[in-house]
Amino acid sequence: MTTVTILILLIFLVSIYYFFKDRDKNLALNVDSLGGMYTKYKILVDSILKETGTRISKEERDRLIIECNLRLGKGQYIITESFGEIEIIWSADLGRFGKEYKKWTFNTSTPQAEMLKEIRKYKLIHVFINY
């Protein structure tokens, strides 16, 4: 019984090792070689930064966090790239008006203008407060 447990644990650890190795190789090829998250998604990020009260609060190898000071609260964009997909999460705490949360997932080959169009469409339809 112990041998089987050790074998399963070993297979699990080797799988994790290769997952992170593949992830590292993917980020090196698709993000690092292009100058990082901000540079790769410059059109998207610069457009978001045009909104009043926004700033980049954190840039990591695979993630970019943009915070927004809204009239009625705080908002945040989290942009993450992983294995050919980009995930954009918009969340906002609007105090007594509640919370907003939306997640978009795009293929990394999707034009950034198209990503922006989807984000703006959602915010126009679902968020009635002018940020």
C-alpha cells in the first residue's frame, strides 16, 4: 500500500513540475519576448488607463492589475495570460449600490480592439453609473 501511495505522489509531483515548466516556456515565448504584459497588451491597457482615476497597481509576468477610483467606490481590472488565452476580470465595489463582476476570456490572437469593444459594451449596458 505504501509503494502505491509513493508512486501516486511521485506522478503528481512530476506532473506539477512539467506543468510549471511548460507554463514558464509559454510565458517566455509569448509574453517576455514581447516586452511583458503592458507592452504586449498596450492598446488594451492604454485605453483602460484613459478612464478617470485608473492606474497600474501591479505588473507580474503573467498578470496586470489596474485599479480604478470610481465616484462611488473602487474598481479593478485583472488581466491574466495563460496558455494561449487572456482572461480579463472587471470587479467593482460600489458601496450601497452593490458589487459588479464580469469575466471575459479571449484567445490571445483576438485583436485588442475587439476585446475593448466587448468590455465597453458590457459596461454600457450593465453599469448605469458614469465612472
